[in-house]
Amino acid sequence: MEINHPSILHNSQNLDQSLINALPVCVFRTDRHGTITFVNPPLQSKLQLPLSDILGKTVSELFPDYLCRQHHDDDRFVIRSGEMIRKIEENVNPVTGEKSYIEIIKAPIYGNEDPLTGAWTETSGTKRDEFDQAKGEQVIGVQGAFWDISAKVRVEQATAERESLLKVIARDSPDQIILLDQSLKVLYANRGIPGEEKHDLQNKPLSEVFKSDWPRIRATLTTTLREGTPGNFETRMTDADNVVHYLETRVLRLPPGMSGSPARLHLTTTDTTQQNHHQQERQQASAVFNFAREAIVFIDRRGNIVNINRAFTDITGYRLGEIAGRSPRFLLSKSISREKFREILTQVSSNRYWQNELKIKTSDGPDIDTVVAVSATSDNSGAIGSFVVLLTDISRQKKHQQHLEHIAHYDPLTHLPNRFLLGKRLNRAMSHAQESGSRLAVLYIDLDGFKAVNDRHGHLIGDKLLVDIAKRMLVNLDQRDTIARLGGDEFMVVVPDIDSRPRKEKYFEKLLKSISQPVHSEVGVIEVSASLGVSYYPQQDALEADQLIRQADVAMFKAKVHGKNRFEIFDTMKERSQRDTRQLHAELEQALVHNQLRLFFQPKVNMKTGTIIGAEVLLRWQHPIRGLLVPKDFLRADLNEQLAIDLDKWVIDHTLEQISRWKITNQDFDISINVSIPMLEQEDFSTRLARQLLQHPEINPSSITLEVLESSAVQDVDQISLVMRATSALGIRFSLDDFGTGYSTLNLLKKLPAKELKIDRTFVKDMLMDEDDLTIIRGVMGLASAFDKTVIAEGVESEQHGLALIKMGCHYAQGYGIAIPMNADDFSAWARQWKAYPSWLKITAPA
């Protein structure tokens, strides 16, 4: 069937055709066979051919093959389906390889056959429903429009590439096209806008779409409609999700149609929400970049500097023109090695981040301290695309920190290390001494007479004197030594490896001599000296730095006491003994509290008759760690007096209780109790003992003997004599223990009301081999006889000792040859079965 082309063209000359001609796009029409029946001026201009050479030809005859690949398929689809298509085609020029982008719209053309002429007449450019098609309408061709968007795409790609460093990707949404009639009612919309669906826009007054901004928008629209000048306006719309969109609209007036239809308005609306956001981000990033206090450097993937901000120039002095294209390596201080730089690069590559302190060179000044943070940015493939470096100048903070550290570690007057820094260095020196097996010395120095200088001449002169003395000491010290001012007029020196110094005593004297040299000042010549204490490390016992300093301080004080201007070395043996004594006293006090003390009894017998005359109470300590201890292990000469009294009270109390328990079982023993001189010197000793006896009326006071060391009694014979007489009045007897070991005099025997003398075991032990000991024993026995006193020999270790003593007339004895000390139960059992050596009973002794 032949198509009447003139008829089609004639029917197309209406308002829609005028709009098509006015559009800045290429519009064409083809019949069912692909023959071009219409092109608009932009397309004709693009083809650069007369209209007669275009109409009646196919697309493939006018356009290159690479542009026609999809054309025929698209036309067939539109003709077959009766649907409009819109697409963007990417075309590659096979010769140049250049890509181009075309946005194209194709729509079906419907027509009816005239029953009289047989010609086809176009009816509309939109798809018909089934009712219309039932009237005989058919798709008689294709109407299309396309426009080249290559430039736009390239601009977008270029923009995205430029902005990749800041991760801002600008994406333009497709334009929204709206046609308005003269009453500003929507005639056509290619899609909806935020808050309005496409189908809701049709025939809707624009005033109901842009409600809030309508007066301003109406003024723009009416001006363009009246004068024909393009216009634009911006507005905001809120979508169904309550999201605000920013819209930018361009307004054009379409000329009246050939059929006389009035002019209309063409609105092209672009959603600029993302662009606005990106613009804000770029502005913010630019503001941060330009006005940040931190220096910022952009480095490309090749490691070359591409940009810097103003702060970088302010901090380093370098301008972009001086350093652009250079590696940042040149900025690093010479103190930073190439290996360190490579290490930084490795960490940035693996972790995408690195931060630390670095020294940075400046263009015309010294290196500065900075905190450098390096971040790697990624490109679209995930690979490192560039680097961003932030530098913070911390030079002032560093200087302030160094100043604070100096204040914290150094004396402000002498600039010597202070006590805190000395402690650090001393701890390091002690660790080195332990590791190397060497010794160090700590010297504690205190000036003699410095207070008088301050009082007489004032603190200003005193301070100058301290500074002068500090300088003198520094000159006389080894480089390895550390001298510090502790405060006031006190100094301390740490001398490592002291044993390597020849004649170290001379070293100490040299230091003292440097201090005692006269100092010339504005007030005249000033002379001071110093006392010096020395302690060494390591020692037998583990100790901390504070203890070592304390030891040197003690030794210094001793030097002052002994005349000043001298040195003293700390006596570690004496200190250890004192420490052990303090520990012992503390443990003994706990022993009293926790009932760790025990009473043991050593029998006293009449060797001649084989009878038991009593027992001596001996104290034992059931130590929780060391086991059972005898008195020599804990009753020392330096025992605290109060502790000695407390022990004596405990022994007396528990002995009386034990005697009472024996009385209940009809066991009767005379008991000897050792008492100390501090105990006897108590004002209430006799009174307290009397009260205790009243609490035990079953005990006969005469069965109790108090043993007093002869060597202790001679210290104050008169006072001890008074106490002994007051106590003897209660019926209690006294015995002089270890007689012969002290300074025995006839006056002592005369004044002290003791009824008994105990010969010390040291004489008895060797009497069989040492004639002198035998003579002493005879002498003691002679004195006892002269003063009518009983004699008891201690330390009888064998049968032979007993025989010798009996022959000399000494019948009473105690010792391991008779029985060892034992607890109360064992003593009771022993007393029931003990028998003397037969030889003792048979011997004839002098009367």
C-alpha cells in the first residue's frame, strides 16, 4: 500500500510540529519501511544536505554503519509494539576509535486509511488503545528525536576525575521536561518531580506544584511568556519520604504553532540536590584546606608533591612553586635516614596510615618538630590513588616540654640533676652494677657552716656559694659520675665502678678538699667544709635506691658527729645486726601475743644423797618457722628493756601456774626463776610478786628462788640489794647466777642477800683438764662457806664431773650429765624414776 508522504507532512504542521522544530535536538520520521519522511532543522543541519536529498531515503543511506546498528531493531520494535522507546546509545567510531553518546527517543505514528482516496492520514504520535485500533488505526511509521550528549558525558567524567581526590562525584540526574500552556497548566511531563508523580502532573496548574515559591516563579514564567527571554528559577520540593530536593529550572518560550496555537513554555528541570551537596562539600573542603592551622600536603601516587596549603608555607617557608613535583623526602631532617623513610612508606602502603613525630626542614631556618600523619586515598579500583599529609608544628610544645622536663629533672639554682633525676640514674647504675658484677658508691654531702653564711650574709650570697661549690665538685668528678643537689646545702654523688678508682679514699678526700677551699665574694672570703657519708652497692642484702641513700645519709651524720670535714663509710654489719634485732623484737612481741613461748625445766639434784632438790625454769620459743629456739638464739644483750620485763612477767606468771598444777597432784618442787635487772628495777616488783603469791596460797614462797646474773647485779649494787631484801621479806630466796664470770667482790657478797651461788658452767666444763678452773671452783666454794651460802655447780656433763665436785664438797649440781631441760610433764615423769650414779652415793666427801 502506498503512503501519501505529502499528506503526512501536511498533517504534521501543527503546534506539536512547531515544538519539535524549536527543540535543540534532531527529530525525524520514517514510514513502516524505514524511509525518512521528515527531519527537523537541527537534523538537516547535522546532515548538511538539502531536504530533497534526505526525504525518501533510509537511515542507512545517510548515516555510517556504526550509528545504524540498533536503528532498524528499534524501529521494528516501535512499529510492532506501538510503544515509545527512549535510550542512550554509545557509539565508537571504527576509524578514530572515538566514543560518542546519543540520547534518542522513538515513538510510533498512527494513521487511518481514507476509504475514498486510499491514502493514509496521521492521527497522533501516541499509542492507541484497543478501541481506537478497532476503528482501523495502525502504526504507519516512527517519529524519533536524538541529541548528542557526548560533551556532557565528557564534562561529567572530567569533573569526576578532578574531584576524585576529595571523593566528590557529581552525578547529573536526567532532565525533567514540562510543557505549559498559556494558563500555566501542565500539558506534558516526561517524568514526575519530587513529591509529584508523572500522572498527577497532567493538566495540573503549576501553581499547585510549586506552592511555596509560586509568586516568584509565576513572575519568571509570565515574563518569559510575554517577552520571549529565557528565564530560570530555583526551588525546593519534598518527596514522599520527606527528603528535600533542590531543583533548578530553565524556562524557554516555544513559538506558536503553524496552525495558530498559542505559544507555550518549555521547562527543563534539573535536580541539583547532589550538586549542591557536592558544592558545599567542596567549599567546606576548600575552607579546611586553605584555613586549617595544620599544614596539608597532597602527594600523587608517584610520590610527588602536587599541592600545599597556606599553613604549610607559614610553617616551613616553602611555596608550591618551589616544591611542586618533588619527593617529600627532601623535607625530612638529615637526622632521618633513608631506611627510616622507606619504613614509613612501607607502613603507609600496608596500613594506609602512619603517624609519628618527625623533624622537618624549613626553607631558611632550623629543623622543626612536627607530628606527621599520612593517609593513603584509594582510586576506583581500590589501589592507592594519592596521599594526604598533615603536619602539625609542635616546636613550641617541644620547647615547653623540654623546659618542664628541665624543671622536673634539674635544680634551678645550680642546674645540677635534682633528686628525681638522681633516683633514675641511681637505679640504672644499680642495675648495671648487678649485671657487670661491679660496685658503685653513693656519696651524701652536707655542707658544714652553710647556715651561718646564710644568716650572716643573706640568701643571695649563700646561693652564689652553692653555685661555686657545685662547679668545683663537677671539675673533680669523673664523666661517669652523677652529682645532684638534693636541696638546701645537701648534694649527692653516684660513683659507678668505684673499685676501679685507685685509692678511693683519696677520691673522697679530694672532693672534700675542693669544697673547703676559700671562696672570694663581694662580702669577703667565705670558708665552709663538708661532711661526707658513703654507702656501697651491691650488699649482702637486697636493697632499694632509697635505702642506699638513707645509708649514705646515716654515714654523713656520723661524719658530722665525729668532727665534720671528713667522710664516714656506712657500717653494713652493724646495720644488719640492728635490723635483725628489730625483727627479733617484733617477732618476740608476737610470740607473747600468740602464745608461742614454752617453759622447760632442768633438774637440780643433791649428787651425794641422790635426791631432787628442785629445777631451774628455762624459757623456750616455739618459732613458727625456725622451730624450738633456746635463749641464746633470742635473748641478746641488746634486748629491749620493756620486752625483757614482759618476758620475765610471762615466765613468773606461768611458772606459778605450773607449780600450782603440781601441787594439785602432790608434786612439790623448789623452782628457780631467772629475772633480769630491768625487771628488778621496777618500782612495784616486790608488790606485784606479793599479789601473785596471794593468788596462789598453796605455794610456799620459800620454794621459789630468783636467779640474778652476777655480772648485771654489780652495775647498781645498792639498788639491787634494796629490791632483793624487800623481796626476801616475802620468803623468796635469791641466787647469784654464773658466779665468777663477773667482777666478784667481797662487798658484793656482803651486800646482796643471796642465799645461793651458782658456779658458771664454763669453769665446770674444763675442770677435769684445767687446773685454773679447778682453782676458781675451790675459791668460789671458799667464799660461799665464809659467807654461809649454798653452792650449786652448773654444767655437770658427766659422772666424772660429779665425782670431782663431790670430793671438793660441792653436792648440788645441774647439767646434761644429770638431765636435759624438759617440759613440765616430762620433768614429772623423770623425777619419779631418776636415780643418781652409784659412784656418787658411795663416795666419801668432806663435811
